[in-house]
Amino acid sequence: MQQTPGKAAGVGVRADATPDAAIVIANLSHHYGARVALDDISLQVASGEIFGLLGPNGSGKTTLFHLLSTLLPPTTGHLQVLGYDLAHQAAALRPHLGVVFQHPSLDRKLTVSENVRHHGHLYGLRGAELRQRMQQVLQRLGVQERSNDLAETLSGGLQRRVELAKALLHRPRLLVLDEPSTGLDPGARRDFTAYLAYLRDQEGVTVFLTTHMLEEAEHCNRVGILHAGRLVAVGAPQDLKTSVGGDVVVVQTTAPLELQAKIQARFGCPATVFEHSVRVEIAQGHTFVRDVVEAFAADIQAVTFSKPTLEDVFIRLTGHQLWHSPS
């Protein structure tokens, strides 16, 4: 019989955890020798939400995924998942957890059914109950017709669906996914995102995913931005984009420092030099584009104007582009 979360002898729910928190992280750090992978992370994820951890390679996302999925023990700080303190109750949590890794975990020489069936055995599923659950998850994920095909014959998108079928077989309360859209084409990525929303809305599953893809992060209820092991922002995607404070104008020039000074002196607005261009965050950006071109046409090679994206939020907070790993 599965244990009730938070009821193990001598271990209770943190007093500062909100009643609906599925994940509670407090002052969590992790080191690999002298290298700091996570630096004093504090975060709560509500039950029934899709939470995305956005950051470039090397930012600490996979380390946090390994901690949440009980592959690594927490050593500094507190990590509580579904009421279980992972420093003491990792084994008790695992029956409630569904995990999808970045790299495929299917046995390519087994059929779809064989892959899913053997995974069910790991969770104690047998006989009629296992057959029923296999039929349900494979049908729901649109791979039942391929159940007798070898995994190696499936496209990347279909393999990802089978990975998710394995993770859902035992009815987990929390899904933890590491870069789940890696290798998927745009159509398969949209289908995968839609199914995560279905799990949240129809079955109350909480989803925690890591990603470096802006589109994937946009579909989350909330996003945490991770940079060099530190959590620099948390919020709904639209709220984070609103924090940029206006439209984003990027002016390409051969002399960015000189043009930065000219723009600030002429228009009285902050401007930053980034990647050999001048960036300005300003309301009514389309008007500013006209004015800056009229004022400094000889200094300008090109101008782009856009509404803020999560990439712009990341740049504003860190001074780096999202796809660059921290140095």
C-alpha cells in the first residue's frame, strides 16, 4: 500500500510550505567538487501546475532534475516533493513520480508493448491491471497501433510518446521531465505540449520540466529562469515579459559604445550594449525606431523592433543570450 505523503515517522511537511505545494525547495545548493551547480535555490511549485525551468546548457537545470527525480540526494538545503523530505524519504516518493529523461530510455530492440510492460513490472503492475493500463496510456498517446513495432522503427515524436506512456503507466501525481522536446519536430512538440496540458487539466497531474526552448516555456503556468546555478526570476510568462518595461529595439552599428552614448544623450532613455548592438527597452518602440533612424542614420546598419520575449527577459537579467552557456 502506498504511503501517505508527509506521514512518515519523524518527518513532516515544512511549516512554510503552502497547502497546495507539490514541490518545496528551500536554500538548496549542490556542488560537484569546487564547481557550484546550484546556488541557494528557493522555490515552490503548486499542485496541478506546469512549471518550466528555463536556462541554457550548464545553468544547473539537469542537476535540479536529478535531485527532484531522486537520482541525486540533496546535501545542502531542503527539498520536499509531494510532502516527502527527499533527504530521508526518496524511496517512498518514487511510486508517485513519473520521470522522462532528456535522452531516450527505450530499448530499441524491444517492441513498444514490451518496453511499456517491463516498465510496469518495475512498479509492481501485473496481469489484468497492467494490460488495462497499457491499453489506456498507449491509446491516449496515439501509439496503440504501433504497439507491436520495434522501438527503433518509430520516429522521434512517437518514441517520445512511448517515453511518456511509460512515465504515466503507474498514475504518478508528479511528472518530472528533462528537456522533453529535444529532437522533436515542431508538430510533435505541439502535440506533446497539448498532452501535458490535458494531464494537468483533466487528471490534476503536476508537471515540472526543464527546457532551453522559449516556445516550450511559454506554455507553462509559471517559469523559473536559471542562470549559473542561481534562480534569477520566477513568474507567469506574460508577467515576466511585462517586467521588461516596453518594446525592445535593437540597433546594429559598427560603434556601439559611441551610439549608446548618443542615444542616451539625445533621448534620455537607458541603452545597453549587447552583442555589438545597442538595446533599448522603451514604450512605443515603433515611434522610437523612426526617431533614432532620423537622428543617427549614418551610424546605423539595421534596426529591429519587437515585443518582449522570454529571451529578452533572460538578457535583461543576466546580460547573456539564452543559448550561451555560462562561462
